Amino acid sequence: MNKRAKQRLIGVTALIIIAIAGLIFYTSQGSGAGAYKKTVAEVAADETLIGQQVQVSGPVVAGSWTPGAKPLIFEIKDQDSADGTTLRVIWDGPVPSAFGDGTVAIVSGIIEDDQSLNAKSLITQCPSKYASATGALSVSELTGKSAEVTDKFVKLTGYVVSGSIGGAGSAERFSISNDIGSGDVVGVSFSGALPSGMDDGSKVVIGGKLGANGVFVADDVSLDEAAQ
């Protein structure tokens, strides 16, 4: 190999190394790798973290966010602390379908001057939750008794309709039917955290009230313990 070809090879190799290093840096910034792991209380108490990239996790504070808002602004708190300290999070990306009141949000981003967190990544963790369907109405029983049960608390069970699970704040968070892929269907409104493992076809047990508009407003959603 002559001297000119060798220099050209070295130059190309250097460019490849720089490109790979840039890709690694970009990926780490987006995923939260290399961020300081802090608690909500630590961020609130430490002004030296302003301008730094941190990773913080905690349950979403109920009522702290507006469904459909862009960007999504919400608050999280320390999972095991009762001191009331919260962290304001600003997220401009797609909202995970599992996001809701009480969902554990893992956020990575930059701490702003007002000590809010401008998030570059958002991951949600939902608790496993199971309940017995004993005594629950089927979807057909609910619709057949709509005049009797409207605005009254009932327990309802059914199967999640394929493709119906939407993001937090949707008018109907998901729909359920009597059987997988068939039978009567009812839409469900819910602002909380969906249980871990809930997916198309999952059998769920729901507590709540049937609204006058025919949408079931849920206070609680669990997976059927007998179906696991």
C-alpha cells in the first residue's frame, strides 16, 4: 500500500470512529444512559443539578396532567415518601398507553432553571393487579340492565377488544366484549394506570359506573385472577 492510500485509509477510519462515537452519545442522551439517578426530593433540594441530565422515577400525581395536552405536563412524587414534594415534568413525545394517575414514570432529561425536568425519555411501569370476577356483570348483562344500573357502582368483566387500548386521556381508554372478538361491546373511560400485562384479549375486572352516554367510567381496572 502506498503512502497516499495509507493516509486515505487512516482518514476514513477516523471519520468512522467519530461517527460511531457521535451515535453512542446521541443514543445515551435519548435513553437516559449516563444520567444522574436522583429522587424527586434530591432534585427539589439541589440547585446544582440545574442544567444537568438526571433520571428520576415516581408515580404520576393524580390530577396533575391535562388529557390531550401537548406538551404533556405532569408531576411525579417519591414512591415511598409522604412529604408531598413533587417534580414537574414536561414531555413533548408520544404518551405511552399505560400512562395515567399512579403510573410509575421513569423520566430522563435536563433540569431547568425552575427545577422542572424537560424530559427526553419517558418509560412507564405499571403494577400487576388482579381481582376475582365473581359477582361481576358480563357486558350483555350490563347493557341489558342499563336503565337499572346507570350511575350506580357495579363490577363488570369482559375481554379487551383488539386494537381498542388508547392513550391516557382518551374519551374511551379501551373497550371490552363478552367474548374475544365477539358479543356486545362497551367502551371504558379510565384515567389511572392500566395493570401490567393487560393487552388485546385480556380478561379484565372493572369497578365503576355506567354513564348516561353508554360509556363505563371505571374507578379500578384489574386482570381476572382466574385467567392467569
